[in-house]
Amino acid sequence: MSSQGLTLYHNPQSRSAGSRVLLEALGVPYHVEYIDFAGGQNRQPAFLAINPLGKLPTVVHDGAVVTEQVAVTIYLADRFPEAGLAPALDDPLRGPYLRWMAFYGATFEPAVLDSAMKRPPVDPSTSPYRDLDSVLDMLVTQLGAGDYLLGDKLTAADIHWATALRWTTGFGIVPKRPEIMAYIERVTAHPAFSRAARLDEELKPAQA
């Protein structure tokens, strides 16, 4: 598949951090447009014309705009299948892969953010995620079943989850359960994480 015109709008202190790691793991050429949060660049007309919510990650590929962290992950891994980071449509693991990608956006992140913001709990029968403890227990059970979310094979879902868990445990939002910390260590040992970190270091003059 073509990577022509692939641009990642990026700030290392945002959810686009995982998207950069994924692009490094995919091994495709891409261009980075650094978005200066301190200078309000994400609220300027030029960027809002691309993503009206001013959010990252935002990817433009061959003229198509892709936003929303989960969508960006699924799109990139599917668009560049040579890297083998997404189960094919006819792979039995495709359903579980999509399940855990959707679980992140629809269940895990809302539960974690509600807890971090100390929002009052709602009745579990009307909550989209029941309660945070149930969400974490479900995640830890899955992580205990193999080295990665889908067993013994790393996928784009792991890059997505490990990035998020490293941030949330680092800020004390998610407890540092042994299964979670061991999972983060396994996934972030992938060379794409260190490559992305080195490239983000080169952005420091722009950030300054």
C-alpha cells in the first residue's frame, strides 16, 4: 500500500505518542507536523480546518483525514499489512483484536477519566463500563492469558494499550498491578518505542 502523503500531526505529550510508535513499527515513511500546544497551534484555523476539535492524533494520508486514537491505530495497521500488526479480516483473531481496540475507547478510557476527575459513580446498570474495578479486573485477566492481548503475537493493539498504560500508571491514574507493569515492559521493549523516543528528542528545539 502507498504511504504517499502520510502526515502525522503530533505532540509527544499527547495521544499521538502511540501513533508515532506505531508508524515506526510499521516501517513506513511519514512526515511529522509538530503541534505546539503552548502556543495554541491546535486552536488555530489552519489546524482546525483539518480537525475541528483540535485533537491529536490526526493523520492525513493520500488526502484522507483520520482522527480518533482508536481509528488511527486500526487504519494504519490495516493500510500497511506487510508489517503483520493487524489480524487479517479472515483471521480468527480479528474479532478479539477489534474487541480490545473498541474496549479501550468505549470502556477503559471513560472509566479511567471519570475516576481521575473524581466524578460520582452512576448505577452500574446504566454505566457504559459498569465500574473501574471491573474494567481493570477484565484487562488484567486478559493480560494474564499470554504475553500480549491476543496471546503470543504482538499487534497494533498492544502498542496502543501499552502506550496508554505507561502514561496512566505513570500518573497514578491506573494502579501498578504486576500484570500491567510486566505487560508494559514486554511491549515497550519493541525497538519502535526507542526509535520514536529518539525522534521526539529531536523535536525539543521546536517544543522550546
